[in-house]
Amino acid sequence: MIGGFTLDLIALQLVTGVALGAIYVLLAIGLSLIFGLLNVVNFAHGAFFMVGAYVGVFLFGLTGNFWVSLVITPLMVGGLGLVVERFLVRPLYGRGIDYPLLLTFGLSYVMVEAVRITFGLTGLRLPTPPELRGAVNLGIGYFPLYRLFLIAFTGFIVAALWYFIERTRYGLIIRAGASDPEIVQVLGIDIARVWLVVFAIGTGVAGLSGILAAPLQGVTPEMGVPVLAEAFVVTVVGGMGSLGGAVIAGLLVGIVVAMTSLVAPDMAKVAIFTLMAVVLLVRPRGIMGRAGGMG
Amino acid sequence: MKTHSSTTRRNVLKGSAAAGVAALVSPQLFSIARAQTAPIRIGFPVPLTGPFGAEANDQVKAAQIAVKEFNDAGGFEGRLAELMVRDDKLNPGEAATRTLELIEKDKVNFIVGSLSAAVQLSINNVSKERGVIFNSISQSDAINEAKDWSKFTFHEALNPHITAGAVGRYAFGKFGKKVAFLTADYAYGHEMVRGFQRVGKDFGIDTVADIRHPIGATDYSAFLPRIQALQPDILCLCNFGRDQVISITQATEFGLKGKTKLVAPVLLYTARQAGGDAFEGVIGGTSYYWGLESQIPSAKALNDKFRAANGGAVPSDYGALGYAGVRSILEAVKAAKSTETEKVIAGMRGLKYDWYKGPQYYRACDHQSVQSVVIVESKHKDQKDKNDVFSVVSIEAPDEAKLRSCDELGHKA
């Protein structure tokens, strides 16, 4: 027993925190990728998350298969990201960080209203796939199977992204483009296309987290709003533009929320921001951020 | 042929002078003439967007039935009713602004609406200051209390004291005394917990956890392992709308139902529809369930009208309240033969009515509608169709003695 709680409960709470963190990780990766490589602060990230959930429900209604929807949703949301980058964000490159920030901010409102008009105000439901329903006994208590799947699936996506960026030729170009776009261009590489792809991946991952979150919390036009704030906290704590940072910070935030909820449920929301404040005081660039990353 | 009257210059002058004088001395005459045909406007602020959106939209649909019914019957002295729906966004400030606009700009005669224990107090504040009748269709204990109440305040909905009381009386005896609470951290949740605790004293319940979550929370997983470990007999989910859907869904996923009975003070029809199978076996109170139509003729009448207007759908609990809230006012207008506030107040106080759920009346001291509480259990397998989601397990008859006394609320006898 620690502080009135059994070790089993504390362990189970830790698992809960990791599962919560998994969604934070996915959200923050997309945000961090776009910021780190394009220097665009994407305020429409929550809206892409929401669109992902709606596309998921729509595809599920069409196919009746969660797994097919899970594969197609990020492709479609990424496709939307392509269009947004090409026609809205691209004209603003080189004009200072606040231009795309304001644009995506406005865009998020347009996206939310468009969804309200198309799908209604009251929200929809995406059922948990039958094979992932119910709880399993972990030895320390019962835990929902779907949340375990979330942890595993997030691990897979993170590994795949890491491999793509760190180990493939195209990943090398992306990284080179991030550190010195001019040289990359001089070398005869179409940097605009690289940025297009990165924006699509970032928004696609946001859409993916949307469909993954849908069975847990339902689908509503406003679901991206609180998520955006949380994703920014995770990104800031982890360090803007760092994949590893997003993973560590996402899990950390999830665990902090879970542990605070156990001892002082009222403080859970505040704890996220306290964590951010502490990290910013001790290490302003975030856990794994580069110094002066905003430049 | 000779014309009888010719339009002479003198006649024209005379006529127009007379008309001019009449217009100058009696502008009131014109406005009275207009008032007799002016619509009876009912302002209807509800949270169309946000976590209670599903319930609010149903309130609007049902309120429109009451308006149509009134208008189809010819209205009042030729004056038709008009519903002016506004989105209060579940925000007390927004609600106050919208209500003020409805009163000042749209010149509404009455206000009906709200769907939040907290927001209705802000609407009530504005309408009582302006001397406009407000019939609240959302649960609240505070609105009955002397410090918030005014003679313009009516409360069509149940209140947490009587709802949680009825559900507690049913559940604590049946399922056990070890009780955990998971509560939305705002007036509604707090009042429900207080209601449960008060009736719980008679049963000697043991509160093992009292956890508060922010309103509109989307993840409850962090609270659930602890509740699981405590193994309570009953988990009371004192939350509403989307919060209820998500918390019950997630509690079910955590396998809580194995050892614990899930109980909601207000088990929402709309939430059950949105949540699906996860609600199986959940017990709760409600002001209304469409299935009452098998035993109550007025319920059948409302359901039939609602079905006809909404493609076969049935009214939800809070939807039906939207209907009753508007109908009470319009019937009081007819009874009082006036739209004047004082007379309509007297009309409402005199109503003994059965709009949709059996006999009701407004208690004299606080205008609380005295009415039955229905206890329902969520079905799963034996549903006849998609509307058939609850079975009515008990009905607590209308009884003033189950309300807090006028004395306790601070009303002078």
C-alpha cells in the first residue's frame, strides 16, 4: 500500500496513463512534424483530428468494417492536408510564422462549421470493433482491450514514422530540407514537394488519431478543440519538432493525468499545465527540443 | 347618371384633417390594434451546440409541437404563438445575453428553456429582473430556493432532490449500501449527489468514493481503476448528456458492471440512443419515457403528434419537457384570457394539468411542478425496435411531501 492505494491499483493506473498518453503521442507527432520541418504552427490540427473521426464514421457506415476505415481514413485526411498545403499554406511560406498560424486558426473554424452543416450538431458514434470489446485481466485488474490495442498501434505508427524519417532516402531529404532548405534546393531537389508530403503526413496522423479516439469518446464537431490545447502542451513539453520528444512527453502527460486523477481528481487538468510550466522553467526548449527552435 | 358624391376640394381637406388629428391624439390606439394580431412570442434559449446538443435539439422539436397545437386550434383571440429558438452554448454569460436580447429586442412575452442547472439560474436572473415569466425545463434545486426564485419563476422539470431521492429509494434498498459517485463538477452534479446522500442517510449507505470530473470531459479512464478496486455495489454517475454517454461506455469497457450496478439520477433517452449496448442494465430516473403511452393516454397523444412531425421518432424525456414547458404557458394564456404577465402567472398557478405524463400542478410557494418520477432500466436484447430502450421498473407518484418543504427553501408561508 502506498498512500492508501494498493500496488496493483497504482500499476493499473500507470497502464491507464500510458493508454491515455498513446493518443497524446499520435496527436503531438503530427503537430511536431509539421512544425519541426515546415516551421508552420498548425492551429487546424484539432480540426484535422475531428475530420478524421468523421471520415472514420462515414467510411464505417459505407463499409461496415473498422479496419478498412482505419486504413483509408488517414489517407483521406492526408489528402485533405495535401490540398490545404498546396493552395492555402504554400503561398505563405517565407512570410513569418504568424501568417500560417492565423490561416490555420481560421481554417479550423471553417472545418468545424462545414462538419456541423454536413453531419449535424449532435454528434455520431463509432462502435468499438467487436474483436476489441470488453476488458482483459492483466493480473493487476481488468483493462479494456481497445486501450491496449491503442498502445500497441501507437507504438507501431511511431516506429514506422521513425524508420521513414531516419532510415529511408526520402527521410534523409526531409531532414536535410528541415535544416537547410536552400542547399537542398540547390542540389536539385524540389523542396516544395517535400513540404507538401510532410504536411500530408502530419495531418494524416492527426486524422488517424481522430478515428482511433472515436470509439472511446464519440464523434462531435467540437471534439478537436480541447485536443488542440493538449497536443500543444505535449509538443511544447517534448520540444517543438522532435519525434522522440513527442513520444516521451505524450506518455509523460498521460501518466501525470492518470496519477493526479488517482490522488486529486480535481487537479488532473491543472497538472498538465503545471507540468508544462515546470518543463519550460527548467528547460525552455522542451525535453528534446533544439535550442532556439522557433527561429 | 349623376354621381352621388363628388370629390370636392373641401371634402378632401376635411377628411385628411380629421385623420391627422386622430393619428396625433391616439398613437396607442394603433399599437393596441396591432397587438391584437401580434404573435405571442416565446423565447427558447437552449444549448444547441456542445455536450448537451442532442437533448436540446429534441427540446426544440417538441416545443414546436406545443406551438403548432396552439396555433392549429386558432391561437388566443386570433394571436398565434411563435417560438424564438436561441443557442445558449451551455454558457451562463451567453444565455444571459441571448435572454436579454429576446426580451429587449425581440420583445418576447415569455421565456421557456435552458438545459443546465447553472445556465437556467442566469436566464432566471435576467427574466426576473425584467419581470418576464420564465418556465425552466431543466433540473435544478437552487431555482426553487427563495434566494434565486421570484414570482416570475416556474419550474416545469423535476429537481435533483426529488429525482435522486426517487432513484435512491429504489436502488439503495435493492442493490446494496456501498456507493461510489462519479460526478460532473457543476451545480447539477453537486445537487444530485446531495439528493442521493440525503435519501442515503435513511438507508445507511457508505460512500466509498466521491469523484468529480470537469463538465464535458472526454476520458474517464483515469477514474475507473480506482472505482474498480473499491468494488462498490452501486456507482452513481451524476452527469448529463454526452458526459453520461462517454462515462457509461468507458465504465462498461473497464468491466465495472461485473460487480457494480451503474445508476444515473437521470437516465437520458438520447444518451441511451447514442451509447447503444453499453447502457445495458443501467438504472436511472427520468421525467418521461415514451413507453408510458401504454398506461397514460396523454403520453400517447404527445407521442403520436411527435411521431407524425418527426418521421416516426418518439420524444425524449427532455424533449417532452420542452413541450410541457411551452404548453403550460400557452394554456395559462388561454385560461387567463390575457398575455399580461400578472394574469398569466395567476393562470399558471391555477393549472391542474395532464399534458403528457399524468396529473401535475405547480406548488404554490415555489412554482415547482409536482409530478411523478419514472424509474427505468436500460434494455439490451429484448428490444422490439430502436426506440424500445428502457423498461419502466417503477413510478413514484406525484407527492409534495417528497419535495423539500417551502420552509426549508426559505419561502414564507
